[in-house]
Amino acid sequence: MTSAQPLTPDRWSLESWFTEFGAPDYQSFKIQLSADLRAQLLAAGNADSSHEVLAKVLVDFEQLTDHLGHLSAFLGCLSADDATNEAVKTDEAWASTLDAEKDKLRATIQARLAALDEAAFSQLLASPTLKGAEYAVSRMREEGRRQMAPALESLAADLNVNGLHAWGRLYDTLTGKMEFPMTFPDGHTETVPMARRRALMSEPDRKIREAAFHAGQTPWNDHADTLGAALNGIAGTRLSLYGHRGIDHFLDTPLFDSGMSRASLDAMLAAIRANIDLPRRAIRTAAKLQGTPALHFFDLEAPQVSAPDAKPLTWDEACNTVGTSFHRAYPRLGEYFDTMLKNRWIEAQPRAGKRPGAFCTGSLLRREERVYMTWHGTVHDMVTLAHEAGHAWHSCVLRPTRSFASNYPMTLAETASNFGEMILLDGLLNQSSLSPEMKAYLLDQEMLRAHAYLINIPMRYEFEHSFYSARAAGEVPVSRLRELMNEAQRSLYGDTLLPDGTDPMFWASKMHFFITGVSFYNFPYVFGYLLGQALFARFKLEGDAFLPKYEAFLAATGNASCEDVAMKTLGADLTSPDFWATALRSIVPTLEAYEKLPTR
């Protein structure tokens, strides 16, 4: 990657949201938001149970949520952009108190909805002001039936500010400041920010990967007790609340939040286990290409086939490649991607102080999206760009929809992002001028994705499931966390990892385990990958005629369960292992071509 200034902006602009942090428009927004929240808390407790009054309470809550989400997204962007900014951290903590008040408000409204009989609830849903919000309001009523008394929910919301969510803020702050000294194979030493470690472990040079892995383990081990306390605190809080809410199993809430059934999850996982040798074959082939009997954990995200041009990709090259692939396959997505770049909605500049990871966020108040990532010049980063652009496009398609119907579950969100990835990779693989060397490289990249989604992420799920089961009996010590992680890796990877090739501290380095707003931030990715495979197969079969159906699929994601959306769009039964097995086996042609690549 060159040091020249890119022609394509790699720094985002948030000025359409607020002039700047602390500016008069920002301060006045905060004051008004606090006043509106107080007013709605009073109105929600109104004894008047007429459907007209309750409908107004719901509409006001919808608008309040948009405003609070707008502020939270802005602060989240700033916090990721500069993890050292203490003023932003202070306002994030303050905003979390508003979130707690909003949770109290939501609990009060849900209790009122749960108290309605069927006739009264049907009358409420018939209110003209709630048109298009029926599914969301019905889910609020169902949630109200599984919550504590409003006073206890209010107490829980207050305690979460300085408990559950404080653990998450601690993790973000600590990891955002982490760095480590690393000696590179050429002998020079650098102080490396933790945000760069993942990119280094994607380097073609195995010696660099190995050095980054081992040097980068030191901070995780040094802070293991703190991070273990955070993980135990997050899980312990959730389990305590589940018990008081009468929620029988720790998966019930993440499944409800994901809009899917346990039957669908079990069917998907059963299909993966039954076909586990397919992604393992991809790893064995990678090991053969590398010239080792198996892989180490630090090899798993690295290319085993070098790109014909050994130079790192520039940001301009990546944006042009993604844009071209989008325009050729899906012109409306290509035009939207151009708009994102023109309006500076993407943050990618590599620099110290940034938080690790990538995400897409947005403001329903402004009906705009933003993408956050850190560019290090790899194809993996380019795929991340396409992935996050797929998320953003999903939100764009939903812009005409009211906010109550614009909140879709992670499962369906990850379907859209994977669709974006597949457009990029398929477009690259089908270029008429594609050389055999580049085809080999892209096959390698596609198989990297396959075993990440079909082994690595199910491994995370297995670890988290085992951890929550153990946490129900008491705090889980760091030594046991390491053991659980090793056991999960051995269970899913089998003999494809070297005897000393596991990463026992992966539980600490993976941010997803510490996200306090979502529990089990893993299986939705597998769901999205496989459902995306099914959607993309339909796209390849039907061509451009499928794209309006795809947009109809995206538009329905906030208005129905995963099972209903899939049945309506694909005629697919997500509770059948056969559906998932068919989607999984769609990787076979690429896998077989990959297995035929010559070794070094």
C-alpha cells in the first residue's frame, strides 16, 4: 500500500448528522432528546388504555427510538474512529443512561400491550397510524409477556448502565489502546496497534503471521483476568435476568432477537455437522498448498495462493474493483456504492487509535448509512468492503419503510452482506481476461470464506454454548475459558489444525463475545452465509429477473420471521436440514477446482 493520498476518500464525513461533536446543534439535540424521553415516560404510564392513546404512545416511541439511535450511531462512529477520545466516551456513557430510560419506557409499553386481550389488541393494530408496524408491535407484545414487572425492568435497565454495558465499554476502551512490540522477519521491530494484528495474520508471508500471532498473544494473556471478568460479568448478568424473566434457556432470547426458531438453528447446525468434511477438505487443501501437514490458527485467514501482482492493493484499486463488480451484476447496488463514496460514508484510513473490526451503522432519522473498517491493502479487506456495502444497501432498500418495519434481525442482515461478498467474488472469477494465476488466487479466497463460515463461526457458537452452560453454575476461570476454546476448535476443525495449532485466547481477542447489546453474535453469520448461497444460486439461475425479488426479500426482513421471509421468497423450509445441506453443498464445484490446484 502506498503512502500517497488516495483519490477515493478513505475518511468518512458525519457532518450531515451533526456539525461536529460538541457543536450547538449536537448540544441542543441532546437537550431535546432528554426532554422528549421524560415526557414519554410520563405519557406511557397513563391509565387511559384506549387504543387511540396507546397507538400515539407507540408512534412517539418509534420517533424517540430514531432520535436516540441517531445519537448512538454518531457516538459509536466517533468512538471507533478514535478509541482514545475520552470526551466521546463520556457522552457514550451518558447516552447509555438514556438507553436505560428508553428500555424502561419500552418495558412499560410492552406491559400494556401484554395486558390487552385479543380483541383489544386487534383493534389497536387496526389503527391507521400503526399501518406497517403490525409485526413489530406484535413482537413487543410477545416480549412483554416474557418480562419482569415494569418496576423490576426499570431497575435492570438502570443497573445495566454501570454493569452489563460497562463491561462492554471496558473491553472497547482496553482493546482500542492495545499495542505490542513485534519483530518482523527482516529483523526490524515495530510497536503494532492491535487493530493491525488481524491484517498481519492475513499476510502471505507465514513468518509474519507467526510473529504477529505470538507477539500479539502477550497483551491478551496479560489482560486475561480482566477480560475473563468482563466475559463472566456479561454472561452472568444475562443469565440472572433470564431467570427472573422466566426464560428457560439462554438461547431463547438470541433466537427471538434473530427472528428464527430453535428448529431452524438445529437444522442448520445438523447440516453442517453432517457435511463437515467439505469445509475440512478446503483446509486440508490449504495445508497442502502451504506445504504443512495441517494449519495453525494463524494460517486460517491467510492466502495460500499469492496474487499474481504481489503489491498490496491500494484503496483506490479496491473501490474501483468492488464498484465495477457491483455495476456489472447489480447496477442499482453499483450506483448506491458510488453514492457512498461520493458522500464519504466509508471510513477506512489506517491509523493508530482506531478500534479493531468493521461494521455498518446508520441513522433512521437521516436515512443514511455509514461503513467503518481499516484498510491494510489485502483482498480480505476488499471483501470486507463488499460485505459492509451489502449491509448498507439493505438499509437503503428499507428507507421508504417506517422505522418499526426497518429493524431486521442479524440473521437476515448477514444474508445481505454475504450476497454483496458473492457478487464481488463471482464477478472476479468470471472475468474473461482472468489468468490461471488469478483464478487460483480467487478460488483460494472463496475457500477461505467457506471454512470461516462453516467451521470457524460454528466453533465460536460451540464455545459460547459451552461457556454459558458452565457459567450457569458459577464463574468460569480463565484456565477453563482457554480449555473450552481449545475443545471447540478441536471439535470443529478436527485434524486440520496442527497439534499445537489452536488459539486458546481467541475468546478474548474476538470482540463479538463482548458485545452487550446482542447475545450469541455468531450463528447469524452462518445463517446469512448459507441463505445467501441459496439466494445467489437463484440469482445465477434467473439472472436480472431475480433482483426485484431480492429487493422484495430485503424489504420484507423487518416485517416477518426468517422462516416466513424465506418461504415467501424462496419457497424454502428453514426447519429442514435438507435445505441447509443443499445450500452448503453449493461450494462443491469451487472446492473441487481448488483441490486441483498444483502445489508449490
